Amino acid sequence: FIFKSGDDAPWSVLSYVPQNCKPKLRMLYAASVETVRKALGTHEVPHTIHCTEKDALLWTSLEAEIKGKIDPSAYDARTDKEKMRDKLDKEEVAICATKSYVHGVKTLISDAATEAMRGLGDGSISAAIMTVESDKIDLGGSIADPITVEELVDKLPKDEPRFVLLRYPHQHEEQEITSTVFIYMCPEGCKVKLRMVYSTTKASVITHASEVGLELAAKLEYGDFADVTTKALYDAVHPPLVEDSAEADRLIKPKHPPHMGVKVMF
């Protein structure tokens, strides 16, 4: 329990109980809040605020909620995700040239990222990893030597999204082919703000890649690193033909997977 008083505001008791706490502890603290208030005097501590995340303990968040307790009309009940969504809705929207996206937020792309795309086109590099920093798409790293997709994802952070452009050499119908694929890696558990920033920026990466002459054979989105395999790339670049109607129906309505899996963008 934390006690806090703002400027010219009464005391408030803050109950911080992380979601990963044991159920017994959560129940114990939940049942003790009113006991604490009564012991101190409910007139002295009129407000109770419950938090489950550390970010909610920031003074900017607490101040807004305390003011809302005093004057409910002044309280913004939107979550951070909802506030970000409303902000993005007001941003200028660009209609993308590719059939994979309906719209996205216009984002600047650094010269280094553009050069990396050109390098993928002429074969001087095999992979480019891109980040979004300060509302700008930048090159996070490039790899010159041939690399498998499994080796590539091992180089990505496990708690932040990334964009990847990869040259994928393989054999198909007895022919050697090199395809370029776009991968949006968004690990499960990423912060909501990062997830939304990257989600609304991926259209800019694909559009710019097309403008510099890159032909993307597949555009994929992953949430689980275990799903990023060479076989998954092959199946995305060369989708298997389904001739049997019963088999087609089975593929159209698959069972719900145990995790997010791969999302193919059309």
C-alpha cells in the first residue's frame, strides 16, 4: 500500500498488486484496503486507487485519476491503448499502393534504410533489419553473407517488434530461385505503444520497398519465433495447390492454433 497526497488534494491509498501475484496474496490485499482506510480515518483518506502495472504508478497517471476522484467530469477514462488509437486516428493517412494494406500512417524512411533496400535488390546484402525510432524508419542492421531465416530471427530482440527484409534463395520445381520476403516480427508481450507504432508503420516500409524496385514475394507477420522457419517461407512464397474440395474446406476452416502463429498479409 502507498499513500499519496497531491497539491491541495486529500490523501489517497494506492493498492499495487501485480497481475503475476499469487491469487492468495491478491485476495488478501484486496480485502485489506478498506481496513487500512478505516484505521486511518475514511475522512482523511477518502480515495482508493488500484494498480496492477508499474506504469500506472507514474505521477502523471495518478494525478489524472486523483483529480477524477475529486471531479469525475475531469477524468479521462480511456486506457493508454485507446488514447494511442485516438491519436493515430487523427494522423494523416496515406493510401498504400500495395494490395496488402488499406491504409497506414506516413512515416519518414532514413537514407540508410533506403540504401539497404537497394542492396537487397542488387544482391549486395542478404538481409536488412529495420526499426522505428522517433517517428522515423531506420536501419537497425544489415547482413551481407547468406543467412537462413532461423539464423536471422535469433538476432532479433525478444521484446520489441522489428521489420525484416530477407533474400530467400531456394529451389522450386527444379529451378534455383531467389525471392525477397518482408517479415513483421511482433513478439507476444510487446508493449502496446510499440505494437501500434510498428503496426501503422509497416505499410510505409512495403510501399517504399516497391518504389526502390524490390518485388516482395511474400509479406508475413509473426508473433511466435518458433513459427519462423524455412518451410513457412517456402509455403508462403509457393502456396500449395488444393484440388480436393473437402481438403480445401478443411484448410479454409482450420482449428484454432495454440498460439498466434503466422499471419499472411494479402
